[in-house]
Amino acid sequence: MDRKEEANGDAELVRRAQAGDTKAFDELVLKFTSRLHGLVYNMTANREDTDDLLQDIFAKAYRSLRRFRGHSSFYTWIYTIAVNMTLNFLKKRGRRQTTSLEQLDFEAIDRDVALGGLLSNSDPVRETHIHELQRRLNEAMLRLSEDHRAVVTMFDIQGLPHSEISEILGISQGTVRSRLFYAHRQLQNFLEEFRR
Amino acid sequence: MSEPRFSGDDGWVTSLLRLKRYEAPEPGYAVDFLERFRERQRAEMLKGSATRLWLERLGTYLDSGLFPRWMVATGAGAALAAMGGLAWWGGQELRGPSMAGGFPSSGVYLDSRAVVPVELQGPFVPFPATDVGQAGSFDHIQLVPPDYVAPDLRPGP
């Protein structure tokens, strides 16, 4: 399903949900939970905070749904809510940050060609090394500013194009590129030991 | 990811970041999450008072960006001033000129100016309600003239 078809399907679910069909909203929750979980988790690096925030995000979306006019796609709209609420949460949390990481899908890692070169299958303590890399990656992400972390999460981890990131964050595409550039440079410094 | 890279030297960092794509909650998380979300919505519906829900909706509505910030701030200021004014006016009404000593600890409130203490509650109050409440005391009210002699109502021999 391409983006346009997907957006049309979402618009139909939104229309039904606005008319009071709670099952339609349930479908939207099921559809977007995984993606929004990825967004919030990669910005907070904490499973429990992610779960709590997701509840708040969908509750807010449910309350505000009647005023959604469809000027943007539902996808962009709910992403905007999620990013803003997560950034507010991070500002309130400040330095009180504890990580609690999600489990890794090792089968999917094995299938990823781009990762294969970095993580050799012949390594006898491969899983330990991958867990160490996971820990260090999350630490490095937390050392970025919230704004830089948001663009890295959406671009590098979730694969959103610059144009969508700029719409979600309400900034120009040039600013998105600039933030990515500086974030990558910082990450290179934090993760230098993993360079091959 | 078809977007061109801003810098050619950061390929290894973006490759490392791919690992984070495979951090995910256990299978079935979305279904479990939806169930908890529904439960929470139901609990909030039961718990939330009408006023709280109204205020929350008002907040969300004002927060939606439909109104400029100055308009929201001015409206909130005007509402606060009106509430303050009403509270002050209500206080003046309750205090009134004959309530200098404050309210008795118990009584029946007939209106904002008259208070009938418990001991005088009954079908008949033998003096105007405006005389009640001088510093909370009723000793100054003479119900009978000082030279009045009560008739002997005992039955005769």
C-alpha cells in the first residue's frame, strides 16, 4: 500500500471515529502504536516512560479528533502530537533519566545486510557485543539535544523523509538537514570506538 | 531511505543507528496496549466530573492554535477578573451591615441577610429577622415589658 492509499484509509477511519465509532479509533490505535512507540522510545530510551506517554498521546488524540480537519494526513497530525508531548516530557524530566531498553530482534538483525558488515556472524560473543552496542547507542542518543534526537529518530531510525520531518516539527527542510548534520557529527565523536 | 546524505563521512554512524530499528516491544504489545488504553478511557470517563472534562476540553480547544495567544490570555484574564468580582460581591452580601460578629456556628439561612439560630427554629419567630445576630447574642432583645406580671393560670380551688 502506497502513502496515498494509506492516507485515504486513515481518513476513512478518522471520519468514522469522528462520527462516534470507537472501533474505528481502536483500529487507528492498533495501526499507529508500533510506529509511535518507536518514535517515543528512541527519544526517551525508557520503556515505562514510553508506555505512559503513548497512553497520554492517544488520549489527547482522541479528545482532539473532532477538531482534526484533514489539512494534513492523520499520520502527520498524530506524529506532531507525539513529538510535542515527548519533547515537553523530556524538558520536564531534565537530567533525571534512566534507561530501560527494549529487547532486540536478532533474527531481523541477521537479515539486515547493512548491519552485517558491522556485526560479524562468526563472532563467538556476538550477542554480548550487540547488547553493548545497543547500550552505547542509547547513551549517545541521550547526549544529543532533544531537537537533534528527534530528527535522528525520525530520519535515521524511522526512515521519514526530510519533507515530512519538516512538516511534523514545523521547521524548514534546511533546518532538518542542518540538525542532522550536527547530530551525526556528535554521534561520530561519541561512538568513535565502533568505527571500522 | 532515498534522501541524499548531508555529509559523506557519516555512513558508518547511520549504519550503526540501524540497530535501533530492531529494538521493539514483545509481539502482541499493540493489542495489549489497546486493551489498557480502553480501560483507562473507561476509568477516566467514570472518574472525571463534568466540570473537569469541560475544563479539559476548553483547554484542548484553546490549545489547538485556532486563537492567537493574546486572545486566550485576555479571555482568561477577563474570566478571572469576573470570578474575583463575583466572589467579592458575594462576600459583601453575606457579611451585610448587621453581621459584624460573623455567623453563628449553627443556624438556618433564610436568605443572605437573616440567620435563625437552632434554638429559635420553629413555626413562629417572635421578632423580625433583621434584629437577629447582633454579635451573635440575643440577650438585648426583650420579649416582655419589665413591669409585666404573669397571670396566675393555675386552676382555682
